[in-house]
Amino acid sequence: MLTKARIRQVRSLSDKTARSENGLFVAEGRKMVGEALAAGADIERIYLTGEEGAGGVDEAVRCGIVERVSDSEMERMSHLKTPSDMLAVIRMPADGGEAAFPAGELSLCLDGGEVRADTGVGFFDHMLTALAFYAGFGLDLTARGDLHVDAHHTVEDVGIVLGQALREALGDKRGIRRFGSACIPMDEALCRTVLDFSGRPFLVFEADMPQETVGSYDACLTEEFMRAVAVNGGITLHMKAIYGKNAHHITEALFKSLGVAMREALQIEGAGVTSTKGMLE
């Protein structure tokens, strides 16, 4: 059984000052812990509520750094709204950095191809896959963020680099239709997206989420992602959840409608720029 002092200490590591003072930080989830083990991170302790079997964990068990805890103890230690079944406390390297996780990367092909998204946030990966599929994109994306805090930076940063990649891939936007729209249902939810690859970034987002989270994904992060894509992609983007009662369905309909609207807007319809000014920003 964990002491109250230990639970408080692990919980306190959500604060940057506490991480610096203790020389420790937290990684949560089997994927993140497995990658920390593979990267040779100096792990002080791994706490586990589920079964063993994640990459490297069996070896960690043999080294005596794995401790089983109850669901309630994990919930009290976790920095996530929906705790995983695995949490690692990791010693910071001597240079003060927080880990040697693999760097993120993104490859985007507007003409299609395989789709793979790996951000460490399962539901967000599912949404990115849906977006790319319905847009007709090829996408290979890996992101490594501070999920030991929450998914905010990861989701926003993916939106930033995806928007930048879109802007770079489109160049002067010669030949594209430019405008696109889609109204997509997902069970009881109905969502609409209208967009313009105008070069003038703007977001109007109206979507109330009945539930705060979908798995480990905070539903409010959808707006942050869309804003990052719009601002960095130079897109005028209007999105509205017309109705819906389930945050999962609303979010999925939003991502799918964005993909369908992008596919329409990026259709080649001529050789010139779709603008009375003869150019787009």
C-alpha cells in the first residue's frame, strides 16, 4: 500500500516547480512508459493496476521497480482525468530535460496514400485518421508531447504542424476550388463545416460538448486543434454542431466534416487562382 506522502509527491509532479525540486517527472500509459523504457530513461518506479506485458515492463519487474497499486491509488496519483493502468516516475537527466522520447515527425501527401497517426492519445489518433481518410490525404504522423501533464500541447502542436504542412503543400493554391463544405451525421449528432483556403485565418467554432472527456481526450481540445489548423494553414474555418448528445459522436462528425470539406475545396478545377485578385495569401 502506498503512503499518503508518496501519493502526494507523485501528484505534485504535475507542477513544473515540483518536478524541478524533486528531479522527477511522470509518464502515464503503457505506450509512454514502454517508450521511456526503450529509450533507456532512468525510471525510479512503475505503478501498475493491470496486467504486465508492455514493452520492457517484464524486465522492469525483474529489476524490482514495478509496484502494483489499487485503482483508487492510481486515480489519486494520476495527472489525467481518466487514469491509465500504468504510471512511471522517472528521474530527470543531468541536463534537466524530461526524457529522451523519439522526436515527432509528419509526412502529408494531398494526393492520397496510407494513413497512420500515433500521438499517444488513442481517441485523437482515431480522429486524425478519420480526417485524413475523408480528405483523401496520405498521412504519416508521430508526435511525442508532455502527456504526463495532459494532452493539450500534443493536440495543439499537431494542429500547428498539420496546418503548416497544408499551407506548404498548397503553394500558391493555383487550380484548387478553394471553397468546401460538408454536413455530416454521426448517430444522433449532426455537424457542419464550411471553409475557404483564403490565406486569411479565422475560426468560428460552435460545438457544445455534453461530456468533458472521451477516453483520455478532453473534448474541449477539439476547438484548440481546429484553431491551430486554421491559423497555421491560412484557412477561414466555420464549424458548428447543429445538435448532438454524445461528445464522441459530435467530435467525430466535426473531424469527418472537416475532411470532406477539405477534399471538396482541394479539387482541381482549372489552371488559375480562384480569386478576383489573381492571388491568394
